[in-house]
Amino acid sequence: MHHLNFHIDKIVHLKDKLGLIYKHLILQVFALSMIGIFIPIYLLTIGFSLTQVLVLFLVEWTVFGLFAPLYALIISKVGLKEIIILRTVLLPVLLFLLHLLKYNEFLQKYVYLIVIPLAITAALHTMSIQSLFGKHMGTKKHGTKTAKLVALPGLFSILAPVIGGLVAGIFGFGALFFLASVMLIVSLIPILVFKENVDHPSFNFLVFHKLKKYVKEMFMIGVIGFSGFVFMGILPIALYLTIGDVSSLGLLFGLFSLVSALLIIFTGKLSDKIGIRKVFRIGVLGVGLVLCLMGYYFGTMIFVGLAIVSGFFAPFRGVPFETHLYNVARKNKSVLEFLAFKEFSFFIGRALFLVVIILLGSRLDLAYYIGGISSLLLFVF
């Protein structure tokens, strides 16, 4: 293991303050990648309908994004490092309750008692990590550094969905949740040895009084959230309904992660070289066209192949957009203030998308047409 860790450090050049943050993310994302795509599948297998699962998604992202300003205020009072530790400790408890959901009628009836804390802790953790990254980002090669933040955890968790699928397929979802919980606890080690005193970031609601200044960003974030949910929320369900096997689903997402991770670092460097706008337009055009094709071929093996292809175009849209947002955030007195605005805008897009799909009778094929068209709209920016 020491030999492996040496080569990881050498590959990713983690010798500055961002190193420990990256290491925590690598371990954390590995654990979450083992379970993330399988949670909606788990809910379907224990009797939840597709519409019920989508409603749970809606509740989760409403709690996550709508109260982002409140979470930012909490982070400013409690502290970044403390929030990260607290969430990582609580998450295994929530996964245990998720496992009990299969056997406990009370939890099935009040499943929101699990979903809401999951959303709150996820929001606090996400905003804390992004705020730390924004603080230590530096002034050069923003595209490359943003790409590392996104890609390095994914690069070292390519096997995570494969492992998750095999464990769930052979030993059951309970064993999978336990394994992920162990990894989450281990991910605390880099944060606990993070020696620098982390100041509590300042926060007030001033950024929300300047919405006119950020109308463009708010619209773009909303549309990205609108179409991006097709990847993070709909795709695992759609693939499972197509192939009907959790082990195969894990393998497919491993391939998707491999394609994306390899392209993300390249995309970050390309953004620094030719500009984020050119790369972004390539991404929105590619994602839009592929998503529309996925809607047309929904439920077929061509759809499965297109899912892998979509992993090629997604970084061309995601990395330059994230780089732009971090650049805008750093112009504010507090990075945390803009991050709260960002998550609030994401919520609007995701919530609108889910409401539309639910009202359309949970038609997942239509979700891909809607996601593709909305991505094409971003080409004008």
C-alpha cells in the first residue's frame, strides 16, 4: 500500500495545500461511487415505484439547494473542517438506516427521515470542500486545477462502481453499505492531519441582493442542473431498466468513469490553452446531440453504447463551466457566498426538471430529449 500511495502522489503532484483535500476526496468519492448509482436501484428493488424514487430525488435536491444560504451561514459559524468531519461520521449511520429500510415499515413510511439528513449533510460537505478549494486555488492554471478537483477522485474510483455492483450482486446491498461506511471513516484521516488552521469563511446574504449582476450565471447554472441531472440521477435507473443487472450496471459506470476521468484532465489543460468558452461550446453541442440520440434509442443496447459516448463529451461542458464559476466566485469577498448562490441556482434547474418529468408520467425517454435540448441552448453563451 505504501508503494501505491507513493505513485499516486507522484502522478497527481499533491505537494501543496490542496494535496490533503484531494486525498480526502479520492477516498470519499471512492466510497460514494460504490453506492451512489445503486441507491435508487435499491429503492426500486424493495418496492418503491419509479415515480416515488423521482419524488425522493426532488425532496433531496430541494433540501440540498433551496437552503444553501442557511448551510453557508452554518459553515461560517461552525467551520469548514468541522463540517467535513461531522458529515463523514454521520453518513455511515444514515447508510445503516437505509439498509433497515428494507425491513422496517416505519422507515418506509417516513423515508424522508433518511433522505432529508442525507441532503443536508451532503450540502454542507460539498460547500465546505468547494470553499476550501476556492481559498487555496491560487492564481494560475485555474482550468487545470479545477479539472484535478473533478477528475482525480474519479480517476481513482473507476473500479468503485464495478466493486459496488459485484458486492451488491453477490452479497446484497447491506454488505455494500457496510463496505462504503468503512471507506468513509478511512477518508477522515487526510482531513484530521490537515495541519493548517482553517479560518471560518465569512458569509452574508449580500450576493443574493446582486442577482442582476449574476443573471447570466444563474440561468446557465440552472440549465446545467436541469440537463446534468440526466447523468447523475436518471442514467443509473435507465441503464438498470435496460439491462436488469446490478453487476453489469457497475461495469458500465466504471467505463463511463474511465472515459470521463481521462478526458477531464485534458479538458482542463485545453481550457487554459484555448479558452473556456470554445471548449464549453464543444461540450454543450456534443452533450446535447448525444442526449437526444439517447432519448431516441431509449431501452435498446444502442442506448447503452451512447451512455459511454456521453462520458466523452460531458467533461468538455463541465470543466470550463466549473472553472468559470470558480473565477467568478473568487471575485467575491467570500467564496462561500457565491457557492451558496451556485447551489441555489442548481436547485432551481434540478427541481424544475424533476417536476416536469414527474408530470409527464415519469417518462425517462423524454428526460433525455429535454436534457439534450436544454444543453444545446447553452451554445449561445
